[in-house]
Amino acid sequence: MSTEVVCELISADCLVDRVRALKQAGWRLVQISATRLPEAVELTYSFDRDRRLANLRLLALSGGPGIPSISGVYWCALMYENEIHDLFGVVIEGMAVDFKGNFYKTAIKHPFASVKPPAAVKPAAAKAAPPSPVPVTA
């Protein structure tokens, strides 16, 4: 058996309409992923039906307008959307439940929002453990 995979590049303004059409046609949401690019975050929405995979792909430009939420169509999308907001800094507008940046607690706010790797932090010097007692044999 083979699996058909399709990827459609779309703009953010038609996202909700395309997602709604897929749901009405019997497709299920599989995942939403985010990939950091130099000037944007690439979002891929994946849907499955009858061993076929359909992907909608769009760019969330840094400093650009927010991306509309699809949680009104697929309730479970709110988990992906809050994660993408917290880790990549993408503004998702109209989420069914918005954790307001508190879905993940990370040491760095939006750790994947930059293409620069975070600076390494040197661990604190460990205290030397007291020496183990040496067994005495008689």
C-alpha cells in the first residue's frame, strides 16, 4: 500500500477556510509543526484521510501579523498553538484557550524564536565529595 502526500503553500489569511474545508471533507488533524527560518517561522499543518496526508504550509513573518487560530475548527489545535507561541514566539490570534505564554515554563522566553543558538551557561562548580572511608583489613 502506498501513501499519498500533498503539500500546499498557502497564506495565513486563507488558513481557517482551508482547514474548515478539510474537516468538512472528513480529514483529521494530525499535527502542527514549526521550523525556525532566518526571517520567519514555517508552520506546517498536517491532515490525514484514507492513507493520504495533506499538508498546509505557511510562513509567520518575524514582527508580522499574527496567524489565525484553527482551534475553533479543531479544538485540539489549542495545544499545538500554545506550544508554538511559547517556544517560537509566533502570535496565534483567537485561540479557544490561550495560556498567555504559560503553557511551557522555559529558562529562555521563546527559546526557538532566534536562529542564534543560546549562549552556553557554565555549570556551577561542584563541591568535592568527602573521601570514602577505606576499609581496614586486619
